[in-house]
Amino acid sequence: MNKLIAFMIIIGIGLIAFKISRTNNWSFAERTENTTLSDQERYNKAFNRVKSLVENKKKYNEEIAFLLDMRRPSGRNRFFVVDLQNNRILDQGLVAHGSGSETGKAGQLHFSNTENSYATSLGMYSIGPSYNGHFGKAYKLYGLEDSNSNAYSRNIVLHKYNSMPYDEQVASICLSQGCPMVNVKFYERLQAVIDPSPKQIILTIYY
């Protein structure tokens, strides 16, 4: 009897350890499927808008897009590299929003297309050519909607920043001056997608 009890305890501990291991090692796809419905609805809406654009305007990459969900906390991965053909998320990372988007209220952001607002602008962008600037190699962004039409003149670019954390965290991350700013390691992976692309990749920021 004692041996049976001991065996059951060992099995129970093993199942708990397995469950914890599974929780700490979820794939991105699993985590995406288990987000709240509103997260999924926002993702679906953004995905469908980009999909429609690239199908109607063949000058844009029809295979890959970048979707940035600014409703998610900044300490969570919210920059998604998406396979448009299979509706599959290929990669993920942290991304900063602009300091001008802060409202002083947790979970609430403000967005602006105005010069010197230092705020993030919502909408779809096309990723333009790279250049070497203050943060090293960066990519120009061209706003495709009224909500981000001033992106080029505002010098809104996709760039890396040495102080950007790589891993998800509870605390908020650093802020940009309105640019989608990412970690250096994640940026290297983005470059590997952007540079070989024969067509411009769409980046969309949604809330």
C-alpha cells in the first residue's frame, strides 16, 4: 500500500512538472491561439486589411507582412512577422511606441500624425529603403493612410536601439520618438526578411 501511494505521488509530481514545462515553453502559435478574443479580433482585422491591400496592389510583398498591436502592453511581444499566405505568425518581438503616445493612464495610448508630437501613428506603412542614421541602419517608412500620411516628413523609421530589452517583461519598456523601435537581435532577424524582399513589405500599426 505504501509503495502504491509513493508511486502515485511520483506520477503526480511528474504531471505537474510537465504542465509547468509546457506553460513556460509555449510556442508563439499556441500563445496566439490562447489570447483573449479581442486580441484575436484585432489581429484578424489587421491581417485582412493587409491581405486585401497586397492582393489589389501587386507592388507590395504578398508573402510577408509586419503587424504591430499597440493595444498589448509594451512589455509583451507585439511585433508580429506574419506569413500572409498561410495566416501564420513566423516571429515575434518587443516594439516601443512613441513617448507622445503616453496618456498617463495604464493601457491607454494616444496616437498622432502631427509633426513633433513624438507619438506613434496608426495605419499601414510600406517599408522603404535603408539608410545609416543615428541608430545605424534603419528603414524609411511611408504612410499609406490619412492617419500616418506624415510619416516620411516626421522621419518615422523602423530602427533598433541598444537599450531595448529582448525578452518579455512585466514592466513597461523604453519609449521612442514615434518610431517602431526594436531590440538589436530581433532587428537582425527583420533585416534578413526585409533586405532580400523583391517588393516592399507592409508594416501596419493597429490598436
